[in-house]
Amino acid sequence: MTSLLLGARSVDDVPGIVEWFGAMQAQDLNSVLWSLGARLPGRTLPEIVAETEQRQVVRTWPMRGTVHLIPSADAHWMLDLTGVRQLTAVNKRWDYLGLDEKIANRAMEILAAALAAGGGRLPRSECLGALAEGGLDVTGQRGYHLLWYASQRSLTAIAPNSGAEQTFVLLDEWVPTRNRPSREEGLAILARRYFRSHGPATVKDFAGWTTLTLTDSRAGIAAAGLVAVDVDGVEMWADPEALDAGPVTGWWALPGFDEYLLGYKDRSMMATKEQLAKIVPGGNGVFQSTLVHDGRVMATWKRTLGKKAVTVTVLPLADFDLDDARPALEGFAGYLGLPLIVKNP
């Protein structure tokens, strides 16, 4: 695989990294912030957060029904192209939750008014409070679904946290400029960004990442100026310039929900089946943080934050000298502004 901006870097800020990837999985905020920090060595967590406040990136649900960090200017067309696919099954979800189109549209009206009155940005709890005051039942999973629906319809998006709480914004107010590619151009943009950041990869990897049909995926690949690569008899695609950057090298301490693993259907190039079973225990979709050496997973790790230090517990999945990996963990501790304690039970 190409470098995934680990080591060889052609961009040096948060908006540039997000645009280079096209989208970075971000349902876990702490995870995506460290995904950015790992690719911006020397930056601290407050510095990374400050860059996300500049409105050039935003979190929303552009594909796979999962929160991603994407360029703000691309949010509308990405939601229209790939995010809209999540709405095809919304009626079944409404039946389960006791909702309907009238209620969902009423929720959007309430949220639009509340956010406008609140300066365009409100904590999640206040958004839910506004829905409840407007006469809507937000108990159980209803409230979160209505917030999701408003974002899926391009009304709102997730902004950086206020303290520990998620905030929502009016997307049109958060986005300073809006890109407006045609559908064909959008497919090519997605393909170019995916294969320069994740390639070599297969058309099925790309279709799985975007939830596009194989027909649309192939159309995007054909228009993106990619090159075909034979990997052990399997046809894969890559951006020619990204190939020149070479593969991932060195030691890296990556969060669980990093594009390094999540961006593929087939992860055999990064880990064995036995290792993957420990990276995703129980196959429940919750990925453990990983220590990676020259593109291969060597261990999982967990961090415990204290007032005076961050303790990292390393659980090896292969034989290696932990001292060799320590600089990667030191980078994480520096990002947090804390001394590092390493444990290896």
C-alpha cells in the first residue's frame, strides 16, 4: 500500500490531510484527532483542534452511515452522491422508531430555527431539548436519528466539541465556499482521492469504502487517471504519484479507527487473520489501536490518561523489541503534552 501520509508528507495541515484522503472515519473524535496528529508530527492536540475550528473541515455522514471528517466545501455534493444512499432504507428505520416523514421534516424545521437563534451552533443536548420543546419524542434512539437525518439531508453537521459535548451547526453557515462538481466529476474525485491515499486497492475496496455501486465505482476509476497494478495476480488501482511515495515504513502508533485499516475490505496486507481477530475482538467493528512497523501490525495498545502522565499498555501480536517502537509512542505522548509510561504485561 502507499504511505497513507505516514512518513512521506506532501501536506502539512489538517485541511490538506483531510482533502488528500477525501474522508477520514470519525465516529470516535479522539481517534480521528490522533489520526491527524500522527500525520502532523510535533503538533499538539490543542493545535489540531484549533485547526478544525477554522471551518475548512466538518464531520457528517457522507457514506456507509458512518461519521467521517471531510472537506467542508465538499460536504453537500458528497452527501448528494454517496450519503443519500443511506436514505433508501430510512422508512424501515422510521417504522421501528415510530417516526415518519412528517415528523422528520418537522424536526428539521425545529433544528433550523433553534440553530439560527443560537448563532448557528448548539450543543447536542440543546438540539435535543429544542426538538422536545417542539413536541417531538426524542426518547430512546429517536433523538439521535432525527439529528442524523437533518445532517444526512445537508441541513446540519457536527462541529468540534464544546468541552466534552458534541455540537451541531447549520451546514450552509459553516461552509465558507461550496464545490459543485457534476456527478461524473464527483465520482472521479472520490476515486482519485481514495486510490492516492489507499492504493493499490481493488474496485471492491473502493465500492465498500464509498457504498457506490460497482458500475459507479468503475466509472470513477476510469475518469480518475489511475494506473492498474498487478498484486499477486489481483488487479488493483493506484495513483501514479502516490506510488512514487512508496509504502508505509517505520514505526507508527495508530488509533483504532484509522484509515490504515478501515479503508479496505481485504486487510491481509496489514495483518494475519489471527491478528485481525485480536484487533477487532469478536468482530464487532470496534478496532483496537495498533502499533505498525513497515506496514504490518505488530501489536495493539491502550492508553490511560493520568494527571501527570499517559500510560500506554502494549499487547504484542508478533515478536519485536519494544524499545524500537517507543519513539512512535513518545510522539503520541507529546501530542497530549504528557510524559509517557509504557507497560508490557
